[in-house]
Amino acid sequence: MTHKVSPRKITDNPDSGRRTFLKQGLLCLTCLALPLPALARSMETGSRERSLSFFNTHTGERLSSVVYWADGQYRPKALDRINFLLRDHRNGKVETIDTGLLDQLHRLNRRLGNRDPFHIISGYRSPATNRKLQQAGRAVATKSFHLTGQAVDIRLPKVNLSRLHRAALDLRAGGVGYYPRSNFVHLDTGPQRSW
């Protein structure tokens, strides 16, 4: 059974009207607050489309403003182009690059206000290349996220490396390595950590 409340009852007691108004307002604010973290992520990564630009420092290849995500979906042809550019430049092996990594790079661009291409020092690294680098005495991890397409080593020539590093740390996503002697920052989609 529903009870009708007459308008007169509400106006008879001014405190009752205020309480009702405040309760309804609080309920509306609570409903609005629930999706805010998701909304904030959406706004940070861009709601309509996401694009990236790259310059591979080893091959000289470029991709300019390739839209890899639009209208709520990743674009397979654009991802194929990115996978190819981020391939193991030593032997040409191509691997699927984690879209979460691309989204990190997109968020990093937005945080820095950057429109220039990321200079790629290393993207995907095949197991054979990883072994060769280890045998040559290079400091590469045995279980590197580069082996699974989940890591990239980057620089932005117009952005100070320490600023790039701080912005990457501010993302609070995955691993961030700082290599000032080699002039690059490492990003990966593994557990959150830094070195």
C-alpha cells in the first residue's frame, strides 16, 4: 500500500522539507560520486579516441598520431602497425604489444602535454635477443616484461628525462625504471614498482 503525502504536510513543518531536500541531495551526490574514479580514468585516457606517435631509434621508422583506440574499441590495424614498429629490431620478430602499455603511454602524453613521438629504445625483445644481450654482459632481466610485449624503453627529446620519470611514476601503473646514463625511462605493465 502506498501512502500519499500531501504538500501541506511538508510545508507545515519547515524542518521536514529541509530534511527531505538534504536527504535527496545527499542521495544524488552519492550516486554521482560512485563512478568518479572510472570517469577520471576515462577523462585522463581520452573518451573518444587515443593516439600515439613513435620514432624507432634503431630502424628510423615513424608512426605519426596513429589512432589505436576509438569509440570504445581497440583498432586491430593500428595495433598491427604499432606491434611492427615495436618489434625486436635485431631479428625482426613481431609480438603483440600489451594495450595496457599503450594506454600508459597515452596517459603519460596527456600528463606531460606532449604531442611529439616517443623515441623507442626497446619494445618487444625476443628470447634469443635477450640471451645474446645477457651473454654480452648487458644488464637485462631473465624474465623481462620486454619478452611478453609488456615493456618499452622510451625518451622524449624535448622533455627532461627526470621530468619524464616523475610523470611515469605519477601514473602509479606497472614498473618504472630510470636510466639517466643511457638516457631512457622504462615502463611496463607488471606490478607497481620503481628502480
